Amino acid sequence: MAKTKEDKDDGGKGDEDFVNQPSSLDPLTHEELRMMHTEATTNLLFAKNIQWRSVGSLLFIFIGFIAITQFTAAADSSKLLLPSLIIMLCCGVIFVLILYQFWQFNEVSRIRQIDQHYSSLYNKINGLKSRREANTHRYTLLIFMITTVILGGIVTSIALQQIITLK
């Protein structure tokens, strides 16, 4: 029975044709690459963690601004200070998000370079998620984080205006 294209692309049924080509690296070099891969992966997760913590921390700071303005007499003295502080903090966090996104891009590039030296089985399994799909997910999350920061700043500004005009 002849194999069709569907049989080969069915997620594993055509695996009897696959021949694994092991890595040509010596054991010490292979271990070095494994260490570098682990380090790059750790750095990637660290950068993502910092991005989410930056967004969350800024939103908590905005909640603090609203609480301080609502429950203290700081409304009159903060009319000019808080809006500019909100803009500065939003710009700062967006800068940090983009900075860490570049770091992630560099770590992903490093991982891709390392992956080229592993076995063909590793590369087959690693290639299940396309590069385009990974980039789409990564940049969609970045846009979501930036949008969250901007909307948080807008909502905080509106809330502060309401509090200040009601006092």
C-alpha cells in the first residue's frame, strides 16, 4: 500500500521512515550546549516574569494612588503631580516591557543557534510549534501588556479626576 501525504503528516504514523541523526558533538561540547540552553531558557522565563510583575506592580501603584487620593486630604496638592506621575510611570513600564522583549528575542535566537547542533529527533520535536506562531504569541502578549498599562493609566486618571472634583 503506497503512503500518501496525509499518512506522513498525520502526527506520527509516518515515523517508521524517520531516521534519527545523533548530534556530532563530543560529550563535553554537548554538555556545554545543554548548560547554555538551560541558562538561556532560565533568562527567558526571568524576562517574562519581570514583564508581568512590572504590569502588576504598576496596577497596584495606580490602586494606591486612587486610595491615597480618596482617603486623605492629598487631593488638592496632587492635582498637578499625579497626572504627570501616571504618564511617567506608564512610559517607564512600557520601556521596561520593550527592553525585556528585546532580551527575550536575543535569548530565543541563542536557543535556536544551540538547537541546530542537537539530534534530528530533537529538532523534529522542537519544530512542532512554528517560529511564526511563537512570535505571534510573544508579540500579542506584549501588545496586551502595553494596552493594560495604558488603560490602567487612563482609568486611574479618570478616577482621580472624579475624586478631586467631588472633594
